[in-house]
Amino acid sequence: KALVHRHRAWMLELIDRAEKSPKRIVYNVKQRKGAPDLDPNGAYWKDIAALGPITRISRPAPVSNTTIKVTHDRKCLHILFEFRDAPHFLRKWQKFKDLGEIDNWPKDQKFEWDTPVEIYLDGRLAASGGYYMFSNMFNGHKVTCTGSTDAGEQLDWTVKMGPMENGLRMLATFPFESIGVDISKGNKIGSMILGATNPGFAWNGGQWHSPGSFQTLFLEME
């Protein structure tokens, strides 16, 4: 009898979570030629629709100062971020931009060293229900995790950051080979993008380290 009660309580918990989960989104990622840059209004990005919706984590309020665009070139996935009206991001980047990469993940998580976003991609780990988490800090240091655990090695991904008026732009590039995506065999990637404490956003209301919040990147092919 006690076992039945526990099972029933757990099932009700799962039902409650499912009812609160956001609707799944499939975002069509256009294939582009050439090298992406940091200008969302330039020739490379101008006709790429922004990924959305972006909302506050755990709250329905939309985030109006963050734009995310995604493309691919059959070899790499490119994600461009624009953080408008984010002077704190600009100040942090200006403080560390000339120091080069500092190989340290500070235990005390000092304010200046926060990561602007965390990018989740399932790639080769999708079959096992796992995922990668990619974080970069304002001092240029990058961290790759398998789930919430440090992977112990950096996969081959890059980040570029640059200033804009009262804000910051960031371009993250992920080679398909590095994350285990063979576009000839499958052109879907499970993904979630979450902001750090500032500005605290999520793609379609996702939650930290929750594969149930992942959306689908559908890689279009020409």
C-alpha cells in the first residue's frame, strides 16, 4: 500500500511538471556560405530570423534586450548573441579583453568572471539521454561539461566577443565533428540556451540542466 502511494505521488509530480513544460519548438537553421562575423545586421546575418521566444528563467516575462541567431555551413554550428542595454557585460569584457585567456574557473565566482550564457547541445550524447554544456567567461576561459560535470577536456569550439553601444556581441562556433553530429545521417540537434545571472534568460522558458526543456535545431541543407 505504501509503495502504491509513493508511485502515485511520483506520477502526479511528473504530470504536474509536464503541464508546466513549455511547448516544444523546432527552429530551422539556415545553411550559409562564408565566415560569420559579429554584425547581426551585416550581409551574413541580416536575413537570418532571430531564435525565439526568449523569456526570463522561471517567469513568463519576455526578454527584449537579447537576440540570438543561428546558422550552419555543414561543418560547424554558429550562434550569434547580441546583448543590448547590457553595460555590465561591456564593462566585464573591457576589463579582461587584453589579458588573454586565463585558465581558471574561480571557485568564488566573482562577479566580473561570470559567464554570459550556457549553451547546451546533445550531439553524440543524445542516444544516451546526455548533453554537453558549454560555458565561456569574460576572461576568455571556456569550460566544457558533460551534463553538469566537467568533461575534463575542451572540445574544439571557439568564442569571439566584441563591443557594441552599451552592450556586447558574442559568436560561438561548434564544429559538428567535435560534438558528434554527422549531418548526412541526422540533421537535428537538441539544444537549450540559458543566460547567467545577468540577464537571466532562457530559450522558450527552459530550466538549468533539464533535457526536458531542450528544443530542436533543424539543420536545413541546400
